[in-house]
Amino acid sequence: MTKNEIADVLNEIGVLLELKGENPFKIRAYQNGARALEAIEETELDRLIRAGELGGIKGFGDALVQKITELHATGRLEFYEKLKASIEPGLVEMLDIPGLGPKKIRALQAKLGITSITALAEACTDGRVAALDGFGEKSQEKILAGIAHREAYGKRHLWWEANETARPILAGLRSLPAVERAEAAGSLRRGMETIGDLDFLVAAEDSAPVVAWFVAMPGVQEITAQGETKASVRFASGLQADLRIVPADQFVFALHHFTGSKDHNVQMRQRALARGLSLSEWGLVPAEGEGTAKEKAENKALRTPAKSEADLFKALGLRFIPPELREGLGEIEAAEAGELPKLVEPADLRGAFHNHTTASDGRNTLAEMTAAAEALGWEYLGIADHSKSSYQANGLSEERLRQQIAEIQALNRSGRHKVHVLTGTECDILSDGRLDYDDGLLGELDYVVASVHNAMTQDEATMTARIIRAIEHPAVTMLGHLTGRLLLRREEYRVNVGKVIDAAIANCVVIELNASPWRLDLDWRHWRKAAEKGLMCAINPDAHETDGLAHVAAGINSARKGWLTAASVLNTRPLAQVRRWFKERR
Ligand code: DGT
Ligand code: CA
Ligand code: CA
Ligand code: ZN
């Protein structure tokens, strides 16, 4: 196990112990242990364990040393597994509800005997929760809203997580001898930010072994449908997956159909009809004449052949439309006119600006983040740790930020890495729109990302004015996660996005496309129009650990859905041009 995974387990032990009402000192020992672990380098942990010197670190007692060593060596911990098994699963589930921590959950259990979310919903509806000490009407309402939200959104899944599930399934399908072609379709292929279910499409003459393999995959919790050429399954996460198997000559039409979106499909069918053709999942055939679309498609003389989707589009007088654009938002008109943009691609990125280290709430050190960026082949890595008002995220004081600047400059001078590290900050936009550091310090940085992290419930006019005030500050280079949404978890701030975009353009301020799979903020639906008006984008992973840098892939999806080309994305440019852009905008 890596040190970050070990730290996750320690943190979770802390939460579970708190749920059990254990001694606060014991709980804090795990929390502190996790934090201390996050702050040391991976290689340092290996060395300490090998040398038997882990106990020398402040805060690591014998019990902790034993547990870390066991996790590091085996990836498992008996103590943790027993602890988990000793707690009602319903109590652990309640932790997902905003506003409910271990203390409150314990109180609900102790005073009202509540051990499940269903029982909790009932108690809220009856008003029994509001009557408890430390709860009240407001918090009862909030809990009920949280439960409703969980039900409404619990059915969708983050693209990133859905893709992690889909990848091995696709590889598995492709490795079956019976399978000629296999693709993931649906919203996953279109790069939507959340996914209802997975859709797999396979070309095979003999479908039985494919269905048999699919329903017997590891992790399948339930088989919800099973037929000769299709099947549906559900995983423990609640995510469902559909499989369809078609003959090879139908594959392209089925792939196009099941990629969607519905709106795109409807417009494509209308276009086909206008040309006397009928387009369906079975094929492209003449609209006139005897028989259903399916029967016609089975007649080789009638159907239009297509080896790839490009052939299908071409048969309707269109350029190939990338799946991300297939939302029925003008892509067909653009394809007809030959005006589809050349969309930004993963390989275009040369770095990113908004990343954290252990100096604030990141889990990897500056050196580790830099090495990870280098491994990705990046030319530059921007460090933007939290500012001092974000004390919950261990934001940097002026003194610590100056230290970090010096540390980064020394790292760059050392020539140890090919990647150049840029000095930045994720500076809080205070509730009145002022910034969290003075102008002198901000001026010492390569760039400034300004973000809202508190007073998130301001009304629309106040929030909009607050953000625009920050944008108008000459030191601000870019705006972080404009709306503050957390997908499936937290709504956007009330903010007039259009006004903020106009202000950013007027002040030459970049708006980031925060690529964290939980954020994808600013939403792709705004980007096409904004970029046409001249807004500059930066695809920022907001990485809090080395693995987080890879999240730029999710940002690329959203950027492509927003019709963005490399020219509108600042971090596709070489370092020298980025520097010039920073300088000339002032
Ligand atoms: P999701 O799963 O909710 O994230 O979204 P999709 O787009 O993956 O939708 P899904 O799984 O229900 O169906 C996959 C594709 O199949 C969808 O994008 C378009 C196509 N499709 C499904 N039902 C219909 C329909 O009633 N009419 C048309 N034209 N296409 C459909
Ligand atoms: Ca789907
Ligand atoms: Ca589906
Ligand atoms: Zn932030």
C-alpha cells in the first residue's frame, strides 16, 4: 500500500472509532498519524520501515507503527477489518449525509435508537430529531434535504468512477475469442460529467460466450436482465451496465445509436429522412418500400455499408462528429458546413496551474508532485496552495508562502527536474471580494488563482459582485472553480455566471475548467459561447496528490464538450508563451 492509501485507512479508523464513542485521545492519535504520514515522502516511508525507525517520528506510538507496517507490507489490517465489521453499516452510510458527523450519528443512535437512513428520515419527518439537544429545526431540515438529495442523485455516478469500472470490462470483452469489436457507448463515450449507466456494444457472431462472460464478471452484484444478445448487470456501487451484441455489419450503426445522445439521434434521423433514408440502430436503408427498418437492414442490397462511424456520417453528407459533441447543440449544422472545431486533446497539455502540496492540504510533497509532473512529460507545473484564511485546509501564512517561493526557486535552480515549477497561490476571495494576501506578496508570484471557499450562501448579487471585485484586482490571473459545485453532492453558489465571464474577458483573467472529477467547474455548457467571446480557459486538475494530476483527462472531456480548441486553453502553450501571457495581461 502507498502511504496515501495507508493514511486513508488511518483516517477511516479515526472516524469509525468516533462512531463507536472511543476515547478522544485514541481517535486523535489516528488522525494525527494520518496527517504525519501524508507529510513525509513515499521513499522516506519505505526507508523508515526498513530501518525500523518509524517510531522515531513524532506522534507514531507502538500501536500505530505496527499498523502502518502491516498495511505497508500486506495491504490489509486485521484490526481495521474487525472494527468495520463491529459497526452497523447504516451508521457508516449516514456519514454521507451533509452535516452529520460521527458525534451526531452517535447521539441519534443513543437517544432515538436510529441505525439506518430510513429510520432517520422517519424521525426527521416526525420532528423527533429537531427536539434533540444540539439539533433543532434547521438541522433537521438539512438532514431531510440531504437524504432526498442522496436518493435523487445516488442513481448517477461520476464519469471518472464509471470509467474506472468500464476500462477492465472493455479490455475483458476485447480479449474474448468470439469478440470482433467492442466499445463503450452512451454518456461515458460522450464524456458526460455524470453517468446513469454503462453501455457496452460488441460485434460477434456467437453471442452466448460473451453474455456468459459478462454476467459472471467479478464484482457483479445482480443480473438484472439476460437474453441471447443482451444482458444487464449491477455492481456493488449501484452502477449498472448494459451489454448488446450485434453482427459485425451492424456494429457501426448500433455504436452510433447507443452513443447518443437522444437529441443528436433524433436530428440525425430527421436528416436521413430528408434524404429519403431511414437511420436506426440496425442500419441506413431507403425509407420507402416494404418491411421494417430492421428487415431492410438485414438485406445487403438495401443497406448502406459502413466500416466506421466516419462512413455513416459521410453517407449523410457530414464530417465525422466526435462523440463529445453529440448533444444536439448544433454539431450537425457545423459538420455540414465543415466548421467543426479541432478539439483540444490530452496530448496538447504542457502543464497545469492549480495544484496543492503538503504545505497546505495536499498529500504529496513539492518534490513528489514535481516528479509526477515530469513523469507525465509536462513542461511546467504550477503550485497553488491554499491561502491563510483557509485554515481548515492548512492555508499558508505570508511567511510560509515566502518560504515556499524560495523552495521552488531553489528546486528550479537545482536542475534536478526537467519540469519547471511555477509559483502560485490559490488565494481566498474574502467574503467582500478582497484578497487574502497583500499586493506586495501577490506580486512576488508567477500567478494567482482566486477562489471562493467560505460564505458560500451569499445571495446572487453579493456573490457576483464579490467575484467580479476579485477579477478586477490586477494581481489575479485566474479564477478557480467558479460555481463551487460538487457533482452529486453540493449545488453551485448563487452567482451570475454570464456577468462573471464578461468581467473575466474584460480583465484578461483566465477562468479555470477545474478538472477534478467531482467539480468539472466551469460546466462545459458555458464554454462554447464564452470562448467565442474571447474567454481564456485553463484545464486545472486541482490535484491534492500525485495521482490527481491525471484528472486533467476529465477536464479534457468537458473542454471538448464545450467545443474548445487548444488555442482557448492556456496550458497547451509552451512555458515561454505562458509567461508572456501572464506578463502582457497586466
Ligand atoms: P445515461 O446513461 O443516463 O448517463 O445517458 P445515456 O446517453 O448513456 O443514455 P442510455 O444509457 O439511456 O442510452 C444510451 C443511448 O441509447 C442514448 O444516448 C441514445 C440511445 N437511446 C436510448 N433510448 C433512446 C430513445 O428512446 N430514442 C433514441 N433516439 N435514442 C435512444
Ligand atoms: Ca448510459
Ligand atoms: Ca443504458
Ligand atoms: Zn479550491
